[in-house]
Amino acid sequence: MAGSGNVADHAWASAPSNCPPQYTRVVDGPNGPRYYCNYTGAVSVTINGAAFARTWWAMDGNTVTEFSPAAKAQLGRWDTQFDDDYAAWLATQPPPAPPAEPSN
């Protein structure tokens, strides 16, 4: 990973802002909703200045990797768990509300 445009960095997971929606859990509490992430943190990899992959990890050793479109094009084959989990989550979401009628 040598080169000035190649970097790996870590960020702690924090739902809902830094956690993929398919891994975010919402629990209703007495003071409103509480958000939890199934993962503890993420290691992001940048190659030649562009996002390449982000691996979400948990303390129990569970991981899932989110590959960028550029990474997918370069790799040709990759572990699709992140994309599969997202598609399954998206299929459970309600359809968007229709646009509001303009008032006269």
C-alpha cells in the first residue's frame, strides 16, 4: 500500500450516523429511540486517493466489507455479503410516501 494516495484509517461505529442502515438497530426507550450498530468500528482503505473498501468489524470477530464501485471493477469478484445484506434490508423498507399535492 505504498504511495501518498494510499491510506487506511479507523473510525468507531456510531449509529445511525456511522453505521450502515442494514446493521443499525433501533430500540424504543422511555426517552425516545436508541440506536445501536451491529459493528464496533470500521477500517477504511483509500487507494490512489479514492475510496476502495471499508471493513466493518465487531469485538466477536465478525466482519463485513463494503467495496467501492472502483474496487469492484478492479477486483472482478468480491465477497457480496455487504451488498446482499443491504438488498435484504432495503426489501423490508416501506415504499416512499407519494409527493404532497400543491396547495392552492
